[in-house]
Amino acid sequence: MAEKGYHIGITGSYGGMNLGDEAILESIVAQLRKSIENVKITVFTKNCEDTMQRHQVDKAIAVQELMRKESQSEISSLDLLIFGGGGILYDRDIKNYLREIVLAHQVGVPVVVYAIGTGPLNDPENRKLLVENFNRAAAITVRDKQAMKELEEIGVEKEITLTADPAFLLEPTRIPKDSIKQEGIEENERLIGFSVREPGPAAPDLKVEQYHALLANTADFMVSRMNAKVVFVPLEQKVHDPQHSHGVISLMKHANKATVLKGKYSSSQILSLIGRFEFCVGMRLHFLIFSALQNVPFAPLPYATKVEGFLEELNMPVPPLHEMTIGDMIAYIDRIWDLREEMKQLISKGIPELKRRAQETNKIVLDVLKRQAREKGEKYASARETT
């Protein structure tokens, strides 16, 4: 157990109703609560109400609404600022995400970069800003080898530790039976989970028409081949995932055998639900992580390097999504379905190590806190000696 009384801030992509990001925050908070007695946790978020309700932290701050001096004042009260979780460092939004780090350095609050992913990072100005601030961090951890390689290549000289996505430590939470029934899911139905996403900074080469057609034909094939119901799981719950899920269903011949989850769920409840699936087909990284945590065999559709990095950790082949025809996709899904028991073995072999590495990030946070406490004690003792 670490010392009592620490005040820790967490900043990242939170409060935006993306259940992958919320899974990261849920896991970080749980690890801190387990390892530090009476810890006070403040989260810098896009939605204070949602963050307080979902995670029950001590304080939530609407980071986008604060002036620079207001943010600086909040950060100066911290013992440590955690930056991260997730693939939040890419060209379009990097300056927004690094804002709290810059302020923390200005007021002398140590920063721990917490199991982040990166890319794409092509803008020289963004690279320079990142390198300057990361080299001043108390510790840097990344969730995959590709992020480590990218940070080293752009000039980060501070030691970088490879850990793993915090979501690997998420525990499932039960969903009430009546909620499942309201989704139109029967108790003994064979269920196949699907995950889609929108084009954007993390998926710049994604062509909507192409992947909608691919997934619609794939879903129809699975309905016929497995006599199953297809359940689309929106991890981004506001607009994008539901919209694209319905876009795929609109192209299906067996649209009556497909549904999109409509209820409001926590990340750990979605994890629990995925445990009911027999197979998953997914684009979003955390949907695949949740499938792996429940040992549900899955067919990954890697649209970005972060998904490829996860597949490498499990020693799974990476399919070239942008080159696939509808026939290629169906053959690929059919092959993985036939090999689903081997897939389960690969998952079972790889997940324990990823969980172990995910726990290492919190240990690094504790080490930084203890080091800071020692340094403060030494400075206090030195000051007394000179008076």
C-alpha cells in the first residue's frame, strides 16, 4: 500500500461517450483505488456529469471550458498528473491533448504518460511539441511496440517502457436480464458481435462505401452459415457507431436478423455482454480487446496500426482490409470460424502477459509518487539545515 493522501489528476479523451476510452479510465481509477489509500482523483473531461456518474471520482473538470490560468490552478494542486490511455496522440488534436502536460511542467507537477498509443504524427511542429514535453515527463509508458518505435524515431530520449492497454484489467459487470430482453436478444440465441467505426484521424484511409458493403455481405454470410443473429455493438455511442451500424444493416439481405444495441451501458457491462457472443467481427480496438478478455474468437478488421499492434501481441496474422474483395472477406471469416478453437488457444496464451504488463503501469505511477515524496523530504531537510 502506498502512502495516504495523494491527489492525482487524469487527463485524456474522457467524457466523449467512447466506451473504449471509458474502459481505459475505469481501469486506471480501479488500479489507483486498489493501491493508494484515500487517494483523491480529479479527471479532466469533456463531460463532467457523465464522468462523475460513470466513474465516481472525486472531481471532474470541464477541460475545454477552462481558461489557461484556471487549468493551471487546478493542476498545481495535484501531486501527479496521469496523461493518457488510448491512441490520443495524432496530428489533428495533439495540441489539445498536450495542453495539461504543458501546464503541469510549468507548475512543477510530475507527469506520467500512461500506456498511450500514437499516430499518425507527420507534422514537424507537432513532433517537436511532443518531444519537448515527453522528455520532461517523470515516466513514459506505451501500450504497443509501434508507439515505442514512433516516439523513439521522432526524438524522444526519455526512457520508454512497454506496458499494455489499461483495458486489459477491466472486469465484467452483470447486465440486467430485462435490459437484454429490451434489445430483442433471446436467452438461447446464437449471437455474433460486430463492431464498426467512422473514418477520421485514426482511420484516414477508411472508405465507407467499401467497408459497409464488405460488412453487410459478411453479416449476411454469418447469419446463413451459423444460423445466428448479428448484434452491432456501438462503442462510440453518440452518433458515429450507431449511424454506421445502421448503414451496414441497410445493405443486408437478412436485415431482420441484425440489431444495434440501443441501451446505455458501461464498458464493463459491454465486456460482460460480449461474453455471450460465439464469435466477433470487429474494427474498433477495444471491441477486439473485450472479445479477447472473454476468450471469444474474433475476426479483426485492422483499419489502423493500433489494431495491427494488438494482433502482433497475440501472434495473429493481419489481413489487408483495404485490398479485400467481398469474396476474400467471406473466405477469411469462414476460415477463422473453422479455426475458432485454435483462436481461443492463441488468446488464452497471450492475454495473461498483456494483463501483467498492464499492471506494470500503475506500479510505475507508485514509484514516481514515492520518488517525489523522497525528493520533497530531502529538500525539506536541506532547507532546515541551512536555516
